[in-house]
Amino acid sequence: MADNNEHKHGEMDITDQEKTFDGFMKWSTNVAIISILIVIGLAIFAT
């Protein structure tokens, strides 16, 4: 592997990664909330 001395820590543009992570976290949170509501609904209305 070649040595790349031009890279400087902290200079990379990570806006796309941040947007992807934010979207993933929102999606995961929504799925968790929906799952909890389904479990609560099943507990209440189960016969």
C-alpha cells in the first residue's frame, strides 16, 4: 500500500455521511415507536 502523506485528519467533507446517518436514525426511531405501539395494542386488545 502506498503512503499518502497528503491526507490531513478532519478535512474530508462528510455532509453526505451525516445526512445518511440522520436519515437512518430517524427511520430506526420511527420503526421502534411503531413496533412498541403494535406490542401495546396487542397487549390491550388480545383476547
